[in-house]
Amino acid sequence: MSSFPPKISRRKFVRSSALVSGGVALLPTLLSACKDDEPSIVYTGDFGFREGVASFDPSATGIILWTRYTKATNEPDEATVRWEIASTSAFNPLVASGTTVAAAAADYTVAVDVPGLTANQKYYYRFINERTGATSVVGETRTLPTGAQASSVKLAVVSCANFQAGLFNVYGAVAASDADAVVHLGDYIYEYGAGQYGTNASTAALNRVHQPATEILSLGDYRTRYRQYRTDKQLQRAHQFKPFICIWDDHEYANDAYTTGAENHQPATEGNFEDRKRAANQAWFEYLPARVADKNRIYRSFEFGNVVNLLMLDTRIVGRDKQLSLNDYFSSTGTFNTAAFGAAWQNPTRSMLGTEQRTWLASALGGSTAKWQALGSQVLMGKMYIPVELLALVGQLAAGPTPALLAQYSTQATQLSTIKTRILNNDPTVTAAERARVETVLPYNLDAWDGYPAEREKLYAAAGTKKLISLAGDTHNAWHNDLRDATGRRVGTEFACSSVSSPGFEALLAGNPATIQGFEQSNQLLIDDLQYLDASRRGYVLATFTAANATAEYRYVAALDVENTATTTGKTIVEV
């Protein structure tokens, strides 16, 4: 005889019991889904919400909730998924709920934009498939403050996660942090095939080989790669406990992408770049939804009360002209055509943003009354002008470090640093030839804002005297730069994060600690606007904004081959 009350089915009793107990534990992924008057169906296979849960694009009144559902092997049709959100982990009462379909057309992902929420409020959410009884983990998120609701805003700034380069310990550290939200500046995935970029001997035993094994080109390829990345438990935890605000960079498409092409796209063998862009764009929105009207335009703003106005930019796809290459300006005899390069480099029409985005940005900067204007920009904004003789050596080291090259770099960097120190000390014996060695410089990275200096000046002019903070990623190294316009006026500061796992300059420097330290010190001395560089560690920036100051804590994990989310703070920068 059944012990259940006659009007409560067994399935409803199990679900109600879970709700009463707080709903934090998972319901079994295998339940008898039946009505009292129907035969039971036992669902089979590894079904459920295997990629976890996530929330995106918080506003003062809304949040996007995300999950992906894997169907049971004997589950018919597309799955109906129920979502629930509440202000307590007991889910009683519910603030809002509803149902949606995990459809094949969206790779069985679900994204629900929930309106009508309360500002500056923490929420709990989950997803349930009532047919099979599968229930997701409980996610935590929060809405943005308005006005004076928040005196402090904490943002975890991350970039560049390469699955086959090592464990995502940085994401685990972010999940455990007290950040209010995560600002992801791109390279969420990498497009390279198995055993290609990012693979290294220390992480080979982890079995984190890219899937599919080939470079990703089609919609199915991109989806498979996102699904693989979302199997990572530390990335799942970061998404589970923090709302994400995301933009793409190049590797969500292909290396060094621009509007009409990419360095890592060969039309002759890989097809039309527009087809690849459409596939990459669709997969990005399936796995990283954003609140935009046009999926080709991801630039948008987030107001954290009176404290900070976060402006997320697309410096990669929507308006970027093809990058310049220094190699194009060397003659067959090795002579550099300075005039030709200068004319192309300073061309006032060259753009990273495009006219429409630049107009939007100027309006957003001009109309904001927040204390801080923070730009979420994929690439470095600060000037990285390096002595030409060192720049040439860095290029050779990138092709493969050798003891002879490393020794040559160390010798020349020491010589140049000595000259620069003498100049700073107003040494009258510095010769014109010595001064030329230090002051004959070229931009280190033409893929960054350094490759588009005229448009950078327009941005600085639009910011005027407002307090400007650049948040940047892309380089896999951590930087703090002063931002100065062409006249030398300081217009702001840059907090640029290291990578989650992608290798940094240590790969060029053979991992030698003394060489790395010398590289960091010489660059900080020789590059005028560079105040701090970490060239070897993986981590994130915790940026804290208040009415008094903006603080960047550069946090690093110890290694990527053993799971360990503990961090050390390498540097703390305070901007007032």
C-alpha cells in the first residue's frame, strides 16, 4: 500500500521534499517520471544539465540565466526546461519562474532574460526538467546597484583560457573571490587543433586535448569546443557563483581576426571567412548570451550605480581594419622604410571600433555621471614603444629561444637600461648615438591600440577629463600602464590582466626566472608609460571601484598542472 497522500503523486512528493530542504542538493538525474495513472518510464543515459548553469549581463532589474540540457537516450522530442529564481536558497517563495525549450537549433542551450528584479539584490536560480526529474545545480547571481546603493564595486577581470594549456585554477580562484561580477575580455576558447598552440609538456598528462582534434571551422566544430570548455569544473563554478559580462576577442573566431579576415584563416583551404564568422558568432551567443539587439554589435554598457560605468567594446570584429605588419616595410636588403610605415600607422582613417561604435562610445562617455569610466577592451591601450634593437630580438625569441639569443637580449637590455638611467639622471655625457639607441622606438604590438594611434587619440578626446580606466586582456601577461595622449597629458590608467592559462613571455624566455625578472625590469624602465609587468604568471585582476579610488589587485595562481586555486597578490595599484 502506498504511504503517500492520495492527492500527491510520488514524483511531486520527491520534488516538494527537495524544495523544503532548501533545494541546494541535486535531485537524482534518474527518476521515474510518471503520472499516477500512467506506466512509469525509466530514462536512461547520461542526461541532465552537464554543462552547469550561468548568468550573464546583469542590470538593475534583470539577468540572463543560462544552461544546457543533454537529453536522455529515450527522451522524445526537444526538452521543456523549467527555470526558477528566488531571493533565498530555499526557493520559497519564488520571485519568478517559467518554462522554455532546449532546442536542437541552439545546441540545446537555454537563455532566459528575466525582468522585474530588484536592484542590488542577490538571487538563486536553477533549472528542472520535470519529465525526467533532472535538476541543475543552484546558481547564484546578483543585480546591479543604482544611485548610491553601493559604495564599492568589485570586478574580477579575466582573459585568455586555453583548455590544453593547463587547469583553469584561475577560474576556481575567481569563483571563491568576493567579486560582484566577472568581466571576461575574450579568448574564452581557442580555435587551434589538438596538440597545437598551448600544448606543453607540464600539462600533457592532464589529458586536456582539444576537441574536435582539428582546427574549428564549422558551427558544429565551434559548438563542440564550447561544450568541451564547459566541462571544466572550475569554469563551471565560476559561472555558477558569479554573473559574467563578456566580449569576444580573436580566438572565438580565429587568431588576429579583423572585420574581413584573420591571420589564422586561409580562404583557399578553409573557405569563406564570412561563413566562419557566422558560425563562430552563433556559437558564441549560444554559450555566452548578451543583451543586445543586433548580434553583430556586442558593445554595450553597465552602470554600477554612481560608482563605475563599464563600457564593453568590440575592438576585434565589428570595425577593425586589418593590422599593419612591420615586416611589410622592410626592403629586400633589410632597410626599414620609416616614412611609409609612419604614413600608414598614423593614417587618421584607420579604425578598430568603426564609426558607429566610436560615436556610441563618445556619447556613452559624455552622458555618464559615474565616478569612473571603465573600458572593457580586448587589447592593450597603453603605449608599448620599445627600442628597435630590442624589438627585433623579441621577434627572434618568439621564433624559438636559444641560449645565444637570450644572452644577446640580456646584454643589449642591460646596455639600454644603463643609458636610460643616465638620461633620467640628466647625465651630460650621454652621446647622441646612445640617446638614439634608447629613443628610436617602434610599437611592440600592432594588433593592440598601438596599431591604431589616431583612433586612440579620438577616444581620449571623447573622455575629456573624466576618470578613465582601461581593462584589457589578450597578451597573457599582466600590465599597469599610464594612459597618455599625444601631448603627454595623462588621461587615465590601465589594469591589464594576465591569462587564465595561455602562456606568456616566459615561453620566449625559456622559463628562466632570472631572465624573466631582467625582462620585466628592463621593460618597465625602457617603456615610458609602463609601471608594472608580470611576464610569467597566470591570474586575474580584482578591480575595486569606490568614490575615493580604483584599486587593482594582481592575483596569481601557483601552477596549472595541479589543482590549486589559492592565489598570491603580486602587486596592488591604487588610482585616485
